Amino acid sequence: MEITPKTKVSDILEEYGDIADVMEIFGIKRVARYSFRKMLTKALTVEVAARVHRVPLDEFLETLNNAIEMRAKNQEP
């Protein structure tokens, strides 16, 4: 899965697990209640999340895609 500006945050979490620690690098804090975060992420795209948190979109996309690539490499046998 390639992450684009239109990718839903919920799709990323469903496919790759909780990558909140990567998002925190950009100041996007964890929401205290997982169920609330899950509900919010269904409506949020990566583009909107970046804009809301004043994160440069290109840098955010690159970091997310790199994190997913690294995760995949670490899971290879």
C-alpha cells in the first residue's frame, strides 16, 4: 500500500498497526482513548491530518512510507 494524501488514516492503522510513534515525530499526539481515535481516523485523510497539525505534507508522506517500508523489511524471514 502506497500512502498518498488521500489515504485514510484508518486504512494505514488497519494495514500496518498503530504507527502513532511515527506520527508523534511531527507533533501529532496520541488520543487517550483508542476507540475515539479509531472513530476520528475513519474521516481523516493523511492530507487533512498534516494540515491540521501544520506538518509539511511531502515530509509526512515520505516519513510514513519509509516507516512502512522499514516495518516490512523487519518482518521478512
